Amino acid sequence: MPAAIYDFEIEQGTTLNKGLVWKGSTGAPVDLSGYTARMQLRPSVSSDTVLLDLTTENGGITLGGVLGTITLHFTAAQTAALPKGGVYDLEMIVGGNVTRLLQGAVSLSKEV
């Protein structure tokens, strides 16, 4: 199954906790026990520059086990440091298998 496309906006200088639920083909939440996750924001798909790196290991992503919840945590300091928006993908990892769950564009609403 290809990754779903989900575009969203970040307000620069604010704290953002973005909640998602991964549901399987039956509509039931996917059990995320044993999973890790990673997400990178880059200026473009081909760019080597990483604007933001969120993982379960660095506390940027929290997984909700049997509830299938995924919460992306953006601190005010992280969003304040963003020079612009870009593109991202969110990957879920279990047992050496990687699934790209989401991808899309992130726009940045600049602060005054």
C-alpha cells in the first residue's frame, strides 16, 4: 500500500502536538507495540539538509501501542528555528521492516 499524502502547517515559534491514528484495512487501529518511528523534514525530496528530525528515540514521536496512536511533538524552539517549510515522510519500523505511512508538504506560517 502506498504512503498516504497528508499536508499540514506549522506555526513558527509555537508548540505543536500532532495526533494521528493508524488504522488497518478493517478500520481497526494497528497495534504499534514493538514499533519505532522516524520523521524527517527537508526543504525538498532531493535535499541533504534536514530541517527537523523526529524519532521515538529522541522523544519527537510517541506511539500509543494497541490504540494505534502516533503523536508528533514539535517544541517551540524547534518550530522557531525552522527557516521555511518543506517535505516530510513518516516511517514506521518493526522487526527490520520499514513502512512509509505518510508523506507530504509542511508549510510554515512565519511569526512576526
